[in-house]
Amino acid sequence: MNIKDLVRKNILDLKPYTSARQSHNEGILLDANENCFGTVLNEDYFGVNRYPDPYQKAMREGVAKLHNIPVENLFFGVGSDEIIDLTIRIFCRPSLDKVIVCEPTYGMYKVACDINDVEVVNVPLTNNFNIDIDAVKKKVDDKTKLIFLCSPNNPTSNLLDKNKILDLTKSLNLIVVVDEAYIDFAKDEGLIRYVLEYPNLIIMRTFSKAWGMAGVRCGFCVASKEIIDIFFKIKLPYNISKLTSEAVLKAIQNVKKRDEYVNMIIKERERVSLALKANKKILNVLPSDANFISFKVENPKEVYNYLENHKIIIRDRSNQYNFSGYLRVTVGTPEENNLFLQKLNEIL
């Protein structure tokens, strides 16, 4: 497969903006119109008067070591959402090309396509919320450039079939993007290692979930060097701030703490799931590989509104495709979960 055959011609021909820090990060830096005297912030923010490293060198080296992958296969974005948007802009010509999603799934894939004027083709998940591989293949034509898959899937919370994902990657002449935002809660290694084998596979991860850094806004993807080079070609010059970089570098030195959080969340997830299953008024509780649980009720709007009135905020997913009646609750602290279960029992 020639990846460049899938890339938009204007992207291949693009002459990217050259920023000052691409050429020099050390010395007497009088090239970027920065404030050379310093910052109004205190000493904890030393260095933020200078632009960050556009090549994300320290972050890439740190995360590459963490996941045992080459540095050249890593790219960082402002959350996974930036990576989703850049992927669409790299491969899809507005008003011409198509993207496949498998609903119900994360809504940002479609939103990003709509913003970029790219047609979305929905190939629904099966009744047990897995990939309908034959249906996907039937929907692919010469204008189909991407497939977005979320595993564990949001909002259905299950891992998708790994063999089916790899089948699509091997058999189709397009880019397969797998969003593994919740993979830490599945106790599964995910698909990162397969990137070195399949040049058309992109794996997305985030620091927002297991690492507890949603407010930092940082995600990354692992892909072939060819694709990563194009990401760097079209990204905004300084998309990752020094503050973000420092936060990530500190975080990856504390993997033990992340694992502690994951174990606590999984323990609470199982406890809350059992409590939901014990409630006769709840029609279905989906098994979860994520840090949330989706459950079905007869009156989702009424339940949601009651909880909201008691300052307990969950997500009403009942309007999503093939997900009628379902609400989604994030696994909270034991105290938060107890209050949620108490108020849920009241309204049911």
C-alpha cells in the first residue's frame, strides 16, 4: 500500500510554515519576537516566555520508552480531537471523500467530518455492539478514505474484536483509525504494536482518562513514520504548550499512581455494575471495559432530569443511533457512586 496515494494532493504539495523553534532551541534567541526578559508568572513557570519545541522531542522520547515503540512513530495533539481533525484533513477531500463510522460511537468523529464537509457513512455495530465486518466491506468504495473505530467503544463500553480490526486493516486500501482512549481500563495491551506491521493503521491514546489529566488536553497517536511526518507537516507550529509537555513528562514518571487509579476505578465499576443489575427496574446493564457504565431504563429523560435536579450529572445517550433508552454514568469515587445509586433507586 502506498500511503501517499491516499493523501490529498494539496497536502502533499503543501509548503508548511517554518517556525523559529524548528531551527533553534538554544543560544541567544532573538528570532521569534518573544519577551526575552521573562514571564509575569512565578519561578514555577520558568521558560514559558519562549515558544515550545514544535518537534515534541522530550514527550516523544518519554512516551516511546513507556510503550516500547520508536520515537518516529509518535505524534501529540491537543487531545485526541485534534488528531481526529488532522487525520480527516490529511486524507479526505471536502465534498468528495467519505469516512465510515460504526454507531453508536463517539460523536466527535462525525462532528469533525461535518466541519470538514466530508460525508459520513454509518455502518451500524452488530446487536452485541461489535464490528459487522461484511457490512463495512460492502460500504467501502473508491471514495472511502477512513474508518474510525473506538475500542473500548463509547458509549457501549466494550472492546471491539481485535481480529476484525486487523482484517479490515489488511484487506482494505484505506486508513483505519482506532481510538483507544479507554484501553487502560480493559486490561488489554491494545493495538499499538501492530502499527509497525500495518502502515495504514493509526492508534490514538489520551492522557485524559486513566492518567487523570483531562484538563491538560493532550492526546497522542502511533502510526507509520510516513503518516507521522505528514501530521508534523500540517499541524499548527506550536500545538503543544510547554506546560502540557512538562505535565506529561511528570506524569509518565508516575505509572504506579496511574495503575492505582485504574484498579480503584475497576473495583468501583464492578460494584456499581452489580448494584445496577440488582435493580429490577433497569432493563439492561452493559458489560464494561471502560471507566463508565451504560444502562437501559424505560424513562431515560425522567431519570436524567431527576438526577440532574439533585446535582448528579450523567449523560443521556438515549438519542444515539441504536441506543434508545440508555444512560451513561462515569465511575466516580465510592461516595459519589453511593449517592448516584441512592438517587437512581429513588426515581426508579
